[in-house]
Amino acid sequence: MKIKRADIERILILCAAALVVVLALRSNDQTTSQVLVEQTAIPIEQTLAQEDTVATVVFYEDGDGYLVPVTRQVPKTDGIAKATLALMVKDAENDMQAARLGLRTVIPEGTTFDIDISEGRANVNVSKEALNCIDARQESLMVDAITNALTCFSTVDEVTLEFDGQKRSKLTYGTDVSGVFTGGNLNLESVETFSEDAGLVQLYFPSQTGRLLVPVTRAVFSDADPTTAVLELAKGPQDDSGLERALPENCGVKSVTMKDGVVTVNFSREFQQALESSDGGQQAVRAILFTCSQFPGVKKVEVQVEGEKIEAQPETATTFINAEEEVIAQYPGVVELD
């Protein structure tokens, strides 16, 4: 059944009127990552995308202080990169949209952007309102949100920042903005010792509420490849992370192989527990999908249990990270974060 835009707008208004969200943010320096990937392992609900909209990835802060990517359908415009950044600026409408997901905006109110994209680099002039962050953590979240949102676009590989028309080495609370940003490596897990020889892999774990997938970056002391990443995913999040396991605790990884751009992950029979969960294993398979897709050359991901391909197969070749309309459809109503 086709849903009319007017009906969608009426639903949004009613939801907004009834929504009360409590966000108690834990103070830490953690932050997140990206985006649209090819996949062959998960059925997803058809989105409410219209012909006059386009998918874009914005970054919000959750109740544990993580930066979380959300895919939103927004009106088509010539300046989609600028429009994407504008969605993350604090104002009544943006705050309401973020709150419906249990999240909050990360860029100070009134901030505007001028963007010049040339040869893979986005040169961004951020207005002076961005200097009104309340502390260094908020500055870091803002910078990470801007740079990662922009590097989600295929035309942007790196980002440079100016503030109020001037190149700055540091922001008000000392955040370094002097270099060239390439995105990624967000929500870095704390480690007691960090070696220059360590590799970094990005893992995806469900939030405490299970509503969203949160990327975290973990240091590893073996090759940063799909095999290592899946093994780390199976270990689960750090105990004090506030995140949930993506895979059953006793689930074994029997093999991870890659051929012709297809990563095949074969789990022990315990993975069946994830498929029997209330969401049919969607978050588990998506966590595997996004964790594997970070590596160059990966085009598709196939999940097996004891060598047998899981029955659930996709309706389409592309899925989105934390698609806004899917999250709201699955978890309507009031969101409270402790």
C-alpha cells in the first residue's frame, strides 16, 4: 500500500505532539561511522522513499555519548551536502526529529555552512556560532559529525574546516581542527596501552535499547581484515560500553572467506539463536554486514550457519544504516534513556 506524503506528515505531527524524551548523557569522549553498503543477507522493510527524496546520512549523539549514523530521506536539492549538515544543527524541528529516535543534535544553534567540493576535498566554512560548544567533548562530536557526514558522499574523500572565514588550529576548548579529516575511526574504545603497530577495525553493536546500531572502533594486534573484524564482533562490546552483543554469546566463527568481492561468514549452530530473536536476527545480520563492508573490495556479504546459507534473503541489493523510518516503525511511542 502506498503511503501518501500528507498521511506521513499527519503521523509525524501526532507523534511529535505526544513525544516526551529524556536524554541523560554520559560524559565521555567517544564518537561513530557510516553508511550505504551492498548486501545479500538480510530482508529489510521497503522504505517510504518518494521520487522527490534522496537518502543521506546524518550523525546524532545518543544517551551514552556515542555518535550514531542515521539514514534519512530528505527532499532532493542541488546542495544536498549543505542540507545534510543543516539537519544536525540544534533547532526545534531538528531536535524533534532526533528525539523521535532517542538521540540529540550535535551542532550549536544558528550554525550555517558554506561548502566547496573539488577533486575529492570538501572545504567547509563553518559560521561563528559553531564556536559556542559547551566543552571539548561537544567540540569533538561536532567535528566528527561534520567530517563523517560529508565523507559519506562518494564525491568527498577528505574535509578541511574553517570557522567564521578563518583557518584555526584549535577551537575554544582545544579541539584540533588544523588538519585534513578523512572520517572513520569513531567511538574509539578506551585502551590501557596503544601501540603504533595496532590496527583498527570498526564494529557494530546494538544500542542498549536495541533500536540502533552503534559503530565503535577497536584496536587489534592482528591483520585488520574481515576475519579479524568478525572475530572481534563475536567477542562483544566492552563491559562498560552501554552496548549490547550483536551475536549470541556462545556463537562460534567457523570461517570467514572472501572471493570476488563476496565475504562469506560461517557461524556455528548457536547463531540460530539470533535468528529466533524477536527481530528475526535483523540486527545481528546487519552488524555483520556493516562490520565486513568497511574493507576495500567488499561488495556483498553472505551469512551461513554450519555451512548452510540462512534462509532470509534481501529484497534489494542495498540496505541503509539505521534507516529513520524503519526505526520509528519498529519502536513507535515514547523513548526514555536512563
